Amino acid sequence: MDDTQRLRYSRHLLLDEWSEDAQERLLASHALVIGAGGLGAPALMYLASAGVGRITVVDHDTVDLTNLQRQIAHTTARVGQSKVDSARQTLAELNPGVQVQAIAQAADEALLSTWVPKADVVLDCTDRFDIRHLINRVCRQAGVPLVSAAAVRFDGQISVFDPRRSASPCYACLFPPDAPPEEARCALLGVFAPLVGMMGVVQAGEAIKLLAGLDEGAGQLPLSGRLLMVDGRSWQVSALAVRRDPACPVCAAAGRP
């Protein structure tokens, strides 16, 4: 790091659990963010401000006026612009030292199979059940940790699925792919803006801790093996212990220990 970087990241460097080595790991890391909407927008901004060296953002959508209630990386002037280009512009203004790759495409299997193995962490910021399962499966195959969150109405949830940990479940262990829930997209049901922002920020926090190498040894308790749920009506937060499903069609079939 140079002196300008030490000044930019000084408030992290002041933490007892942080070090220049941790910041260097962050600067050398690569985060793949799928979705630049309500979850992805705040997550991207905190990843960039913290100094994640490379960020790849994938989203096929364009900025719509209805997005601006919660998707804080975008502005009124960018309505009609691709979300990934809008996000790249915001991140460049926030931290020009971060390299941002913008991919204005839908996240299909071919794209994920190309980009997931190149990443150190993946953030699932999508809102479709089938895409979440596809991301989970590719991450599991590539051995890349996945930070997955969701928010609809006043309810949010987040967990980390880390295939590097033998006891860590995958997304399919908690939400079987053959039992899709009723349609629960915010475009149909609405979402409380501060809640979805909160969940995106927590996603960034978990990703940053993974990338910087902060784990239990540094007094941290990762969300791997836990499902954190937030009720935006009362701000009650609860956490459930979650375990691997020995019959999971994804991680059991993959032969993981």
C-alpha cells in the first residue's frame, strides 16, 4: 500500500482485528456480484469503499424509476442506462482505485461457469429462485464461497455457503430446488427500502471479512452454518443454526466431505 491508500483505509487499519496484511489481501481480491439492484447496489458500494481490488458485476437490466426507492447506486439521470454501467460509474467516483468489470448480461450457466472460478467470493443479489440455485450449484462446483441474501416486504435473510468448510451447508440444503416457494419478488409484493439496503450491507460485510481473512481466530463468527433473519417491522434479529443435508442433491451429490 502507498500512503494515500493507508489514509483512505485508515479506519479499518485502526481496528485491532485488522492489519496491513488484511488490507493487502482485500486489495488483491476479486468479488463477483450477481445483481445490481436493491441488494447489489449497497453491497457494491461497500465493497468498493473498503478496497476490494476487483469487482465484477453482472446484471442484464436497465435503471427504472421504480428502482430508485432502494437501489442507491443509481440516480434519476441514469434512468434507462444499464444497471452495471450505472454501478460502475458510481464505484469509480467512490473509489477510483478499484477495477470494475461490468457485464450487461443475464446470469446463465455459461456466464457463471466462466466467472465464478475467477472470483474469491460470490454475492448472490438476485431475486429469482431458479437463478439462486444455479449460482449455488456453480459456486459449489468451483469451491468458491457464496454470500446469499434476500428481502421482500419487511422480511430479510442472509447466510454464507462456504464449500471450503466441510460442515457448511449449501443453499439447496436449506431451500430444496424441488420445492420452490410462491412467487416472492419485490416487483410484485414490495419491499421496505432500508431493510433491503441493510441486507446488502451485511452481504458486503460478510464478503469483506472472508476476503480479508478475518475468521473465528480474529474473534469473528462467520454466517456459514447460520441463517440470519431480520424483521423490518420490529427490527428483531434472529439466527438459526443450519446443517448440511446428507441427501442434498447439490453438495451430497458433489461428494463433498
